[in-house]
Amino acid sequence: MKTLFKDCSLSAVVAGCIATLISYAGPLVIIFHAAEAAGLSHGQLSSWVWAVSMGSAVLGGLLSLRYRVPVVIAWSIPGSALLVTALPHIGLEQAIGAYLVANTVLLLIGISGAFDRLIARLPGSIAAGMQAGILFSFGIEVFRALPVQPVLLLAMFVSYVMMRRVQPRYAVAAVLTVGALVTVASGEFRGSELVLALATPQWTTPQFSLAATFSLALPLVLVALTGQFMPGMAVLRNAGYRTEASPLISASALGGLLLAPFGCHGLNLAAVTASLCTDREAHEDPRRRYVAAVAGSALYLLLGIAGATLMSLFAAFPAALIAVLAGLALYGAISEALARSLAEPGERDAGLFTFLVSASGVTFLGLSAAFWGLLFGLFAHALVSLRRPRLRAATSEQES
């Protein structure tokens, strides 16, 4: 604990808290859509929010302290999207049975270490291109807010650019402060929306069926590995952290197993919000950036307990503020990832194609853009690698 306080810094705490706020700002809305489509009660929805929040808080905090690495855990975003259409057809009881099956499979994958072997073979340009592509949509959202909130956008943008020149570590904190002040000054802060209420966990007995296993459990495993753990590990690798994936996958799966009866549909490595905690703006010293993940986990804990209060907080601020804050906070990570993806001349094509496909947001055969970006990047890398020996051989023959 003494080491934690010694390593603590304002920039890391702010980065972690913003990462958590961004996690709730968009992905939680997908959970609400899924719950509404399935006709879940308020108690069941409250338990769901509580479960994913508690899991993210406890796992993220413990893993970050254990490895001294900014390990950001969050609920499965693509998994939430799957539930919008799947949950109304199979019901909550069978869905929870599918959650248990999916987490059991992920636990076996984590224990086997197969994922680590795959990550070790991934070229750095492809990992960086995937990260840049995933974050790209958040970057452009900043300027899409211009017609809606021009004053707010310009104020936050100017404060970010100016602080990047004088105190880069506190640029994000300055953006958040300026955004909040502009919102209050313009009268757009809706204080009447704020309420105080606690979330309540609610047990649901699982039911198992082959239909739920094939239609939900296996897709949940696939999107967790390709859409969350793969880019999540890429973020850690790009930041220079060599923590193995195996214990992170195993711990996430175990947490998902314990919390599934309360509505948790899956816990995994975050990618977008993790970029905030692994970036230089969290702290210049990579060994002290784990504090950002710990701070974010603490906020997960508080907001998860106060479920209704959480949603009222987001309702009180304009949506544009969260969008601009997320985009500006991620600019440093986008810049570094893009630079790494194109740094090696021999891997430039692979990095570029990975970035373009990942940034496209395309979904095909139920698989995310991050997966297809990885696939196209690896394919381009393989083709270029096949050509090189022939080119060298031809060059050698000409010289002789």
C-alpha cells in the first residue's frame, strides 16, 4: 500500500477515472438496449450493471496491483451487442447458462497458454495498427460535435492543445475541467436529473441448452478473444508491457463464472480505455501507470454500487462533452500507435492494412473489424515475407 501511495500522481488518477467514465458513457447504453429488448425488470437490469461493475473493479484493481501494470478490465462490448438480438429469444435463464459455458471455455484457453503463443508471434506493426484503428472512431467524434456544441468543442480543444505544450501530463485533466465549467456556465448542466440510489444484486438460476450454447456461448468466446483480448493485449504490448495473457484471461473468466448468475455476460481486457491508462499522459514513468488502472477500478466500485446515480450523472451532462473528452484523451495513444504501425519499412503495408480495416468498423460473419483488421494485416505480412527471399535471390544472381 505504501508503494501505491508513493507511485500515485494526479495525472494517473485523472486518466483512470476518465477511462472508467468513458466505459460507462457508451457501452452501458448497449446493455440498456439489450435489457429493454428482452423485457428485463428494473431489478434484473440493476443487478446486471452491478455485476459487470463489481467484476471490472475487483479484477482490474487486483491484477494491476499484482503485476504493477495498468490492467483495465471491462465488460464485453461486442458481447453486449450480441445480446440485443439473442436475449429476447432465449431468455435470461438460458443466457446465464450460456455465460457459464463461455467463461468455462475461456478459462481453459487461459490455463492452456495457447493465447500467449499466438500473441508472441504477432508483428508489432500489426498490433499497433489494430490499436490505432480501434481508437480512430473516437478521434473523429471530436469534430463531429462541432455543429452541435461549437463553443464547448473549441474551448476543450484549445485547452488540450495549449496544455500539451506546457504540461502534457495534465492536458486531459484540463480538458475535463474546462468542459465541465463551460457546461455549467452555459446552463446546459441538468442538475435536476441527479438522483441517489443503490444497485441491488439479484440471483438468477441458470438453465442450459444446446441452442443457447451454439447461438450465444460460442459467439461470446469468439468475440471476447478477437474483439477484446487480442486488441487489449496489443495495447499492453505497444506500451512496452510483457505481462502474459494467460493469467489475465483466466482471472477474467473466473470472475465471469462467479458473477454470471447476477447478470454478468463477460469480463475481459479493455482496449480503448486501456489506451488512456497505458499512455504517456497517465505518467512519464511506465512503472507508475498502473495507478491509473487502480484509480479507475476504485471509481468502477463506487459507480457500480450507485447504479441509478451513475446514469443520472451522465444524463446531467451533454453527450457531446463525453464524446469530445474521449477523443481528445485518446489522441496521444492514436498518434503513438500510428507511428509504430508505420515505423518498420518492411512491415508498413501490414500495419497500414490492419489500421484501415480496423478503423472501418466493418462487421462480417458476426466478427468485429478488429478481427478482420488482424486477418488482413497478417495476410499482407505473409505475402510480403514470401516475396523477400525471392527478391534477395534475384539480387544476388544479378550481382554475381
